[in-house]
Amino acid sequence: MKDPCKREALLYEKVNDKIRCKTCERLCLIPEGGLGFCRTRKNEGGKLYTLEYGNISSIGANPIEKKPLFHFYPGSRALTIGSWSCNFTCPWCQNYEISKSPPVECRYISPEDFIKLTKRFGCKGVSISFNEPTLMLEYSLDVFDLAKKEGLYTTFVTNGYMSSDALDLLIEHGLDAMNVDIKGNNEVVSKYCDADVSKIWRNCKKAKDEGVWVEITTLVIPGVNDDENCLREIARKIKVLLGEETPWHVTRYYPAYRSLEVGLYNGFTPLETLEKAWRIGKEEGLDYVYVGNVPGHKFENTYCPDCKEVLIERYGFDVIRNELKDKSCPHCGRKISIVL
């Protein structure tokens, strides 16, 4: 019986007797019968196959605020799915149960059924998340094509390490918004994720320039990326490359996976550290900085950059009050950068 989760990959090239995967910036060179770094792509008979097309590990009708996307259809819900594995090596992964596991058995949901479920649950859009969505590239493109026909929005929650070719395809097939996790400066990303952060920033800028809504998240981890220089560098990059109106979420970390084994902080991020990151973002000229994973904190709310009035009040992932009827502050008239 044909495995529905196994499909020929879109982005690869033959290099002598091997195949180079061009889905993400690892650009794995895979021998016959071998797997790439993420263990989701296999060279069989001179062709590259994805092993997780529609192979769903997790599904939920999530508030868009959970991504987090605070300036993109606030208060709406997106039917969210994830699969297996990742192309990063982060020892603190919060979703390690699925991101550190390769696809073993096929738990298939077709793109058509995914869209039917999205509408049945009254969601406004779809999201590929939980593990690294780039690994579901082929499936994502088919889902996005169907979603656009039904008037649904499409989102990615990603580490941003897809190849330029993969990002081009996502944009071509209607990617509306993405939240990108910037884990630190190049030293941090190289040491803990075995990746080049400059390529992530390149993708963020390209997506923004092509009209994709972009928000940035940094999981603030004591002893890893919480020093002022690192946080200030991220804030400056956001302003220079993406613009001061780009939201930055500085979120609380809870120990998970191998974080204790490698000597990382053995408690959650102190509130004062998150508030320091918030102040740095504001000092560097960002209009919208948010403290995440601290339900009820005042910096969960959206404030007008000019008159400082609360425009959207939140508690955790819930929108309690939204005063924006259009994209202008009702108190002072300031234009607010948001998708309603």
C-alpha cells in the first residue's frame, strides 16, 4: 500500500552520486539510502523524498496570539498543525517531544481534510507550527493553495532557516504571516543551534519586503541570550532590517529537554530580565515590544506609540478588549501597524 506521507521533494539537485537537499540552509548532501540532518528527507534511487507529507503529530484550534502574532487578525483562531523533527539543535526546546523525534509512522491528514476541519471549527486561517514547519514545505504549499481559495489566512511559526528557494515558494503560494524565532546573536545561534543567524535575518527581510506580515520572538534564556549586548543587537536588527513597527516578543523560558544537562539556567526567566529586554527594545526605537509567557503582565497589551493609551488588552492568549475599529488610534489618530 502506498504511503501517503511519502512524496517526492520539490527542492533538490543531484551532485555526483549524492543528492543535495535545498529545502533549508543546511543544504544536506545525502548519499543513496541516507537521510538528511532532520531525518525527514531520504535519498532513494536518486530521488529525494519527504517522509512527513501530511504526517501530523499535533493539531489544535489556537488563538493567533499563541503564535505569537499580536498584530495579525487579533482575537482570531488558526487551526494549527505540526509534524516531526527539526533542523536546529537547541538544547532547550520547548516542544522536544515532537521536534527531536523523526517521523516513524504515518498519521495522515490530507490538505483537503485539513481545510474542512479549519472551517468546521470556525477558524479564520491555518498555521504550520509546533515543530519546524519548513520540513513540511510540500504539504504547506498544497494547504496554502486550498486555504486561499476559501478566504483563509496562512501562517508559519518558524526558526527562519528555510532556503531562499523555499521562501520564494511559500510567498508564491500565499504565505500571509510568520513569526520568526530569533534565538540570539550569531555566537548564540552558532553555538547552540549550529546555524548562521545572518541567513535567518535575510529571510525575515525578504519576507517583509515581499508583503508577508513578520513578527519576531526571542525566548530569553538566562546565561544564553539575556545579556544586554545580545538583546540590544536583536532589537537594532529588527529596526534596521524590518522597521520600528515590527513587533518583538521577549518571552519567558521554562527549562525543558537537555537544558539542565548542558548547564543552562535551571529555573524560568526572572521577570526583571524580561522587563529589561522590553526596555532595551523601546530604547532602540521599537514601537511594539511584548513580554510573553507572563499572563496578566501589562506589557502583553498593545499601546499607542504616541498617546500611550491601551488599544488591545490581553490576558495570556485571550483578547479582553480591542479598541481598534480601523488602523488608527481612536484617542489620537496615530496610524497603527496591524492587520485587522
